[in-house]
Amino acid sequence: MAKRIAVIVSGIDEEYQSTILKGLHDCAREHGVQVVHFAAFGGILRNAKHDAGEYNIYKLCRYEQFDGVVLLTNTISETSVTGAIVQEVQKYDIPVVSIDNDLDVKFFHVGIDNFKAMEDMVRHVTEHHKCRKIGYISGPESNPESIMRFNAFEQVMREHGIPVTDDMIYYGSFRSCDGREGAEYFLHSENGLPEAIICANDAMALATVLKLEESGIRVPEDVIVTGFDNIYAARNYAPAISSVERPLYRSGYLACEQLLHVCSEDLPRSVTLETKSVFRESCGCCQVEQGSAQELEDHRNFRKSSYRIMDFYQVNIPLVNRMACNLAEGEEFRQNLEILQTFILKMRCSRFYLCLNENWNEIREKRDPGGQKMQLVDTCITEGYTERMLVPLAYVNGEFTSLPAFLTKNMLPECEDEFDEMMMYYMLPLHFRDRCFGYCVICHPNFDMENPLLHTWVMNIANSLESIRKKEYLDRAMHELDQLYVMDPLCKINNRNGFNKFTADIFDECRRLNKSVMMMFIDMDGLKMINDTYSHEEGDNGLKQLARAIKLSCRNGEIYARVGGDEFIIFAPDVTEEGAKALADSIQAQMAEYNATSGKPYPVAASIGWHITQVESDSTLYPLITAADKKMYEDKKKKKVSRYLRH
């Protein structure tokens, strides 16, 4: 018997999906089965990179850890994604039920005869209502259900001698927005408005009616509109939508039953459920008698439902807007985690886990083949997840906390092993466009799947992560730019800008307190000879070795910099003559040690001079540099005289 079922689905907030899942959940509860949903919201924003980020959640599923899988791949608009899911699940020896999409002879299938159902609806429009000019708003061209429904439409039209041309068809993705856009398409058609518009599902049919009415077109007086699925809103809209009644709840319940009784010898591989065409006001027909008990009950429930929806939006739209606003104000990741806690509680979760890739905000340095840094790059991945997941925020046992990192292959934090009660899990992707941050897990026995703001709520979390990531990236980039401004790129020590920046405050304090300061000037000997004789690369090496000697010798907070081609300076307060000489000797000793072991055909050497003085109220740095420069030249002249006498 199955104990843990995986569900692959997109758009759980829509009535088609949620009704099927309610049936599945009820069966699962009756048998104590856990259901883990890998749920995306693909195809909504019409953005390919956003959809890639949404559909990435399916790569999280470890099928070998489940006792059965339910596929609602007809809710996924990308055939490449569906194909990858089927290819992956086929690798494992576990039972699979596909709802409304017969994918593989090895899978169980629960569905309807889409062709026959749509055929009846089209025949009603062509034969009963005598329509000849008919438009069709289709689902995705690659969706199997969509294909069967379109084939039925096309066949009936041709049987009646009505040619099917491209301008009669508008392809959508089963979303409400497709109905509005399809209606817009027909409103502006060169061939004029159709007598009837047949829609491949109710969500598009409802939106089509709304758009037509906004444009002053009456339904059914001016245009007949039909749908498919017989969802609650379609049944109770005015005009009520003519549709195909199908047992959505039964589909989900039966799918779970098939997984639970997979060992039964008489279990059929494929089950085709009955459908029924229901002709209502949107085509000018009405099958329910006015004032019947069923109609009155539906109207009462619809009024209650409509009020609840209005109340929901009045309360929750300001809530998600406030969530977005508050998260946008967060300056640091930890601050956003604290802000997020309030809005997690509003979702009425039993438990919640924020699971992030280990590298979700990591920034690395890209270097050229020589090891030189070229640019900063983020390391976010676009496919799959990192090997381990961080859990910086969790809501467990009524308290917020963080949890240890866990292996991604386990999908859930280790603390989930402690819970044995039946629970519904919803794994929802966190990403910005196709850049994957991780996922969040919402746990609740009766979670409100139909919450129309769930996608926005999750996107608010993802967008806040992107804001923090960008801020950290910009801070790092600004630091790098600042380093470029103050640092010599060859010697990796301060340049003149850095020297001025870091000595300004210290020099001002010395001037205020009448302290003494030391300025040391260092000039590399023989740089031109090295460049001309051995190459500029060797000359650069000499400069780097002198900078290294200076850096190793300055151990008491001295500020040092390269200020010219072969010129370096050192600044420090409260240095005695003995201290300055010791510093110069240390620099010379470091160079001598390098020369003894480098194997280079040239020595690295330098002339050094320093000037120590009391800082007066009108003193500036530059006279000190000039004075130290003169002392350095005296040292250089002594070396030249010494070399002349030796020769």
C-alpha cells in the first residue's frame, strides 16, 4: 500500500487542478497517506526565463523515495518539461498515474474521451444553433487534451462543409488571460466577429465573455460562447456557461485509489470517466428549470462564495502589498527573515521551511589564465539544486528557528522524520527569472490551495532574496571599485589616492596635537636597466619584490604606497630616528634575502631617505615628501660614488 505519494502539477490555485487534488487528498486521508506536491506556477507571466525557474522545482523530486506518483502534466505548458518528467520517472520501479494525459503504456491513466466530449459541444453549436462562422480558442498546440479537443472541432466543422482556416483559431495555454486575448483577437478580425466562439476550457470561456461584454457584445444574443470542464464559476456565472461536465474530483480520488491498490489483478490500466454536455445560457439554452432546488442551492452557494472572494481580496491584497513593501525595505538578509515571520503566520501553515541553495548569494572572482582578477560573478545555478540546502528560517512546533543544513536528496529537513501524522506538503520554487535560490515548503493538512495570491506571496519572498543578493553584489562591486581607486594594481599596495585617503585623518590629528611624523621616500635602483636588459616583465617583478619588502617591514601601522613608476613612500606618527633607521634596514634586509635565493641575473635594490619633523598647525604632507625625497637622493648619490670608487 502506498504511504507517500508525489504529485507533479502546475497552477494549484486554479479550479481544475484544485478540484482534482481535493479528490486525491480525501482518498489519501482515508488511508493515512502523505502527499507531497511539487507545484509550479508556469505559463502565467508569459516569460520563458520565469517559467524555467518555476519548472525547476520538478528536478527536486526524488522519485525513488515515493511509493507512487500522480502526474498532472497537462497543466504544464512546456512539452520539453513534460518529456523530461516522464523520462525521469520511467527510471524507477514505482506505480505512476497520469490524469487526463495518457503518457505511457506502463503508467496508469485516469481521463475522459476529450474527442467525444468536444464533438458533442461543437455539433450542438453547428446543428442546434445553426452557426457557420465559428472561432476557436485552443489550449497549447502540444498539449494532448488540447490536440484531441481541436481535432474534434476540426472534424465536425469539415463534416458540415465549414473550412477551418488559421484566422479562425487562437492558441492559448488554458489560462484566463488567453480568453481575454482570444476575444480581443476575434474583435479585431478582418473577417468580422464570429457567430460563436468555442473555448477549450471554462477559464478561457469566462474571460472571453467578460471581454466581449466590456466591448458591448452580448452573450448569447450577439455571440455564442461555450467552455469545457463545467467548473463552479462557469456554472454560476451570468450567463451560465455551456460546458462539458467532467468528474474532476472523482479523477483525483480514483488516481489515489489506483496507487493504493496497484497489486490488484483486476485493476485496469486506463479508466475513461463519463462526460456530459451541459447547455446553458451562454449558447441560449438552459437545462435547469427555473426555481429548481439545485438551481436555488447553487445560487445561494455562489452568493456566499462571491462574498468570501471579495472579503478575501479586501483583506489579503493589502497584506501581500505590505509584505512586498516591508521586504523591500530590509537592508540585510537577517532583517528580512524577521520580517517574513509575520507573513508566514498569515498563511496559516502548520510548518514552514525556507530551503536555500548553499550558493544562493555567493559571489566569486573570475580570473584570467594568469590569475589576475577580471570581474565579479554570482554563482547561482539555473538547473537543479545544490547538494546541500540551508534552512535559515523554519516554523516548527509554533516557533521560528533555523535548522541545520540537509542533503537536497532528502527534500525535507531532518526534523521531518520526527513527525508521523498525515500531512500535505507543498514544495514551491524560489527563483528570480531562471536563477534558482531554492524552495519553500508549506505543510498543512488542509492548506488553501485555491488562494489566488499564493503565487504572489512566494514571488515576494523570491524577490526579496534577489534584492538582498543584488545589494551584496553591489556592495562587493563598490568595494572592488574603491580598491581600484586606492590600490596599485601591480604591487597590491596603496597608490597615491590610497595614501592620501588613509593618512588624512592621522595627519590632521598629529597637527592638532603637535605630534611628530616620519615620511620615508624609497626609490628602486636600476629599474630602467632591468627593463631594457631583461624585459619589462622582470622590471615588474622587481617592483613587486620591493613592495613585498616594504609590506613585510611595516608591522606597526605604517601607511605605505607606490606613488610613481619606481617611487614608494611610508608615513607614520611618533617615529624616532632609530625607529626610521630600523625600518629602512629591515627593507634592505628583506631585499637582500630575496636576492640571495631568487636566481635572477639582477639584484632588487633601493635608495631610502626619511624626514622626521614636528607637525605645525599650518603643515601639509607634501613638503614632508619633498624633504624625504631629498634625503633619498643623498643616499642614491652615495651609492653612485661608492660604485665609482670601487671601479
